[in-house]
Amino acid sequence: MQFKSVQDFLEHVQQELNANRLILPTLPDIAIKVRDTVNKGEATAHDLANMIVTDAALSARLIQVANSPLYRGSNEIKNIQTAVTRLGHKTLKSLITSLVMQQMFNPKSNNLKHYFRETWEQSVNVSAISRALAAFVPHLNPDEAMLAGLIHQIGKLPILMLVENMPEFSDSPSRLSKLLEKAHPAIGKIIMQNWTFPEELKAVPYQYINFSYDSGPKADYVDLVQVAFLQSIVGTDHPATRVDWSTVPAFAKLGIAPDSEILEIEGVSEEIELAQMLLN
């Protein structure tokens, strides 16, 4: 099968979706249950703990995270209910989703495994920077910022699943890389239309690469992820390294000079490293 353009490929994706031959990434059930329960506003810490404890691996990770430097209090946490109480419902909602996201980046075969791994590593890097940058915009939540970073390239996953058996892409790394970069925002938009995410996060996967994006005077999660992404690709051969940062509205909205070295701002580098450790 040959595609003359990215648009041809996107039309093929839609056809596959309509015929139920392509399954979009879905959040694990536990993440959906926790988000829905918190959103209803009626759950107690005990209710949420009973829900989370059914997943042993997630429970262990959550206790580990609650004791990490990013969230640690004066006393060590040893059980889920105490972890839920310390973190709070709002943090827990975003954090649980972030912790289970990695499950979606595991391919069913080894053919394109390194592309999944690279996408996850890039997502973690952008996520960690986004969380650190949230300190510059108090009206945005650091944990939602971290989640926004993790989903920014979610549109790449269906592409990788679809092209695995297409030699024109699987045997041509350069062609596949170009397709991933050009097509993933549009597919990310489709995924977000199917996820019960807050509206302020849904725009991230397809707008973060729009460097003229400007939703208004106040920074939003697209702005955070956009600046984090541009910082993350410095020194690489990514096409977006040619973007003139002084023309990107997101920097001004975050109150960051386009020529500033974000990693050199006091405390930022340490926050990024801690978040990366948390997600890996």
C-alpha cells in the first residue's frame, strides 16, 4: 500500500477506525475509575484506597511516589490510604493516570520497539520539564502539567501499530520518522475526542506543535508543553529546532525570556530530574 501524502495516510486511518480494524489507545480501567470517582466529588480517601489496592503493582508505585522528594512529608508512608490522604484527590487523579500511561507504550511485537521506547522517553522528558515550568504559572496544576507532557505525542501510538506490517514504512526509518512527526497531531486529536479528559488537556496533542498558538492572555497547558518541547529538542536534528522562539507566544505568557536557559534557573533542573525519576 502506497500513500502519496500524509493526508492520504490520515484518510486510511479514518477508514480503519470506521471498520473497527484499528484500536485507539485507551486508559487502563483503574485510571478511568479513579478519575471518574474523584470528578463526582463524593469519594473518601478510604473509597479511593480500596479502589487502588486491587492493583498491587500500582499500589506499590503510588506508595513509592508518595515517599519521593516531590511529595514527601515528614513521616514515611507505608499504606495506600495514607498515601491517598497525603497526596489529595486532585493530585491523585492526575498522578494515577500518569503512572499507568507507560503501559500504553509497550508494543505487542519487537519490530518497532525502539520507536515506542523513544516516544516514551521523549514524553517523560517533556512531562518533567512541563511540571517544573508550572511553578511559573500558579494557576496551572503541576500534576496536570506532568500529565499534559505525557500525552503530547500519544498520536504516534496508533501510527506505529498500523505501519508495523507496511514494509514501505517499517523498512524505511527515515520515511517512518517523517510520517510520525507529520501525522501524530491529527491522530492525537482523534484520541482525545474519545478520552474523558479535561478540556484544557485535550488540545495538547494537536496544538503543541502549532507555534503561533495563542488561546488568550493567560498561559494554558498547551503553552507549558510547547515551551517544554522546544527545550527538550535543543541540540537535536528535530525540524522544530529551526523555530524562532521569539515568535512563540507561549514564552511571554509563561513570563520566560525566549533566550533564557530554563535548566539554569534555580531549582528547575532538580525538579525535572526528580520528575523523570518518578516516571521511569
